Amino acid sequence: MGEKVVAGGFDLSDRQRYRRKLHECLEGLERLLAEKRFDRPKNMMGLEIELNLAGPDGLPRMVNAQVLERIASPDFQTELGMFNLEVNVLPHRLGGRVFDQLAEELSAGLGYAHRQAVEIDAGVVMIGILPTISRADLVTANLSAVDRYSLLNEQILTMRGEDFTLDIDGVERLTWTSGSIVPEAACTSVQLHLQVTPARFADVWNAAQAVAAVQIAVGANSPFLFGRELWRESRPPLFQQATDTRPPELQAQGVRPRTWFGERWVDSAYELFAENVRYFPALLPICDEEEPLRVLAEGGVPSLQELVLHNGTVYRWNRPVYGVADGVPHLRVENRVLPAGPTVADVVANAAFYYGLVRTLADEPRPVWSRLPFAEAEANFDAACRYGIDARLRWPRRGRGGGLASGPAVRLVLDELLPMAAAGLDAWGIEPADRDHYLGIIEERCRRRTNGATWQVDTYHRARAAGLERDAALAATTRRYSELMHKGEPVHTWPVGLAEEEVGAAVAAEG
């Protein structure tokens, strides 16, 4: 969520005042848009990665405060669970060798953080869901000691009025009830930001929605939760269920969940902010002293703090973001689809694929969203989460015939989307060597039908076949994953299975 809040209770007047301020913020946003006050294009992108902390045994460590104290860098921050961290990369201009530069910065930063964590018997693991996370780890006592998290937990639980129900039916089925939002902390993601002008926002957001399924298919990395093999990318159903403010009766009425794909293509950024205000009650009705309409009347630029805070509690997979930098307002599309990991090279490859593909699709004279029903884009997203790189997706046919064709995600990527991504990176001015290197990683994943999720599942099943029990196999898989992650070679090159000494040690320990 990223906003600093102060612990305290809320009464009815707080909510009424906050609602009034939200509508004032919306009016302020509308005026800023009408007056064309927004920043000019600068081709700026940003990156955030949520991380896990795990020990040499592969099990989570609740030590983020101690690790952050040792790191002592504003680039690293807390996240929801005490076993989480987040690293933020400063904005970069898309162009030249930016992806190699990102890879170098991330490798250096994560390497330093890992060395600091190792000093207290922990380590950084970049993965969508830590396979060894247990029910006992996801309890209120393991919330990070930050006011906004405890407040958010309290408000979501109050609004729901009962325990949360997790029910994910995948390769295996998981059912569980939780008395807090802490299970959401198991989900660690990559967030890709792209600054856009108001005129370009809708095209970029629609393009990002259209390709969300493809991002998941090639980048899935979260197949396990609580010892169960679920979907190839289990974060979306877990995140939705763990933050769902709706009791079953409201779900049956069709009330929208706070974590959602959306329901239509849009024509402006304003529509998304307005939907968030119209559909979702405030979770944190904390009012800023700023009067946004007065600031505007005096020629200033309002921060729209209430709108920004509220927007941070609606968990769209592609989120609109309003910000002010150097006194000038700007808009961003925040892409929240991807899981963390497996390696820095994989993360940067995922980013290059996304930025290139969105650029081309947003520029098309006959855009994909005019030919792909929104419901089909959502169905594609669901299929990609369930089946990962083996998903079949529906996509508009090329040529005059029109209509939709169903086929393997990997063929769609190889035959159609990778060339589009390459053209988009050329349009951004990316160096051909960078373009070819990072898109080549995506290409090889598709040719080998391999990503982080397939590697985890295949390695886990080999460990089981070698005689390890479920928990031991998951821990051994996590240790091997961490080892290969820190070596840094992209996941499609990883040998499947545990090292022989790992198998022997694990079997001996069980015996």
C-alpha cells in the first residue's frame, strides 16, 4: 500500500468526511485532466520486487526488521509479513541499455541484502510463494510491526464480519479459514510501472489487461501453498480470497471483490479512479489537511492524498496511479501481474517482454481490445493462472477473417507476440543486444515449456520419487531453488531435480 498511516479507531464522521474528500479529489483529478496539467512523456519506468526471507533449511524467517536494520537503505522496505521485504528501483528512462542496467542494479542490491540476511541465519528468496510457508507462519503475530498493516487487517476483517475462507482447487485442493489477512503475505510479486500521458493511459491500460494472461503463462512461479500443489500461479486466487471483504451473501449478489481483474475496457484513467470510489467503501478513512479544490483554485497541484490512499486498497492487477514529482502531476500504469523471480535475468526478461509488447499493442490502429471481448481476456487470465505455460488462450485471428482462435500460449508468444515485443522495444530505443538477449529468455522458456512453476513442480516430484516425504521434498526444492536463484542463470537453463548430495542428506535426515 505504501502510505504512512497512524494507528487509531475510526467513527462515522471520519468515514463521511473521507467520502467527501474522495469526491473532492475526483473533481480535482477531473480538472487537472481537463486543464492538461500533466507531465509530458518521458518514457519513464519503475520496478518493485517483493521478497521472502528463508533460512538455510528453506523455512521462512520472521526477521525483516532485523534485516532492514542491517541493510540500512531506503531502497528496501517492509512488506505485510515479517518474512517479507520489498526492494524499489529508482525510475529509469526506457531506452538504450536500460535492461542491462536494471539487471546490474538489482543483482548488486539483492546480493547485498542477501549477505546481510545470511548474517542472522536468513537469506533472500525471490519466488511467488515460498513452498515451505505453513499455516502456523501466516498468523496475526507475524504481521510486520507497522501501523498500516494492523489497521488494514482490522478494517478488512471488520468489513467482512467473519473469518476468511481459502478454497483453491488445483492439482490438489486446499481449504482453510483464517482470522486475518496475513495469508496475503505469502504472495510476493513484481510491480512494473510505466508513466503515461492522460491521452495514452487507456490504450496502455487496455493493452496491459489484454496481455496479463500471457505474462502469467510465461512467468508463473507459484505452484505450492501449505504443502499442496495448486495452480501454476496460485497468487491471484490466494490474494483475492485473503483480502475479500465480502461475506458469501455479498458475493452471491455480485458485489465486486477488492482484488479483481476488472469488467470492461476503458477510455480514460478517470474511469478507473471513479470506479474505485463508486464501488469500494473506504478501508482507511484517514483525511489529509489539504483541500484539493482550494489548492487548484490557487494555481497549485494537489497531492490528492485520500484518492491515492483509497486507490492503494483496491487491488487491480493493472492499477492506475496518480503521483506528483517536482510539482508536476503524472499518471502511471502499475502492472501487478507477475510473481517474483526466479532470477534477476528472468525478472528483467519479463519486464522487457511487457514493456515491448504493451508499446506495440497500444500503438496499433486496430487495437486488440476492439477485437477481444473483455470476458475472454479475463478467462485467459484464469486459464494462465491454472495451467501456466501449458495454458491455451483465445486471441484475435490475424487477417481480414476476424474472430478468435484458441491455441497454446507458447505458440501465440513465439509466432505473434515476441515479434511485437521486439518491435515495441525498438520503438522505445532499446539497444538490439539487450532486446535480443532478454526476449531470447522468453523465447527459450516457450520452446522448452519451462518456467519457475514447472521447475518447482518437476523438482518436487523427483524428490518425492527419491523417497522424501512431502514437507522434506518442499524444503529441499526450496533450498535448491535458492541456490540456483543466487547463481543467476535464467530458469530455463536450470537442471531439474535436487543435487545428489541434497537427496542423500534429506533421505538420511528422514531416516
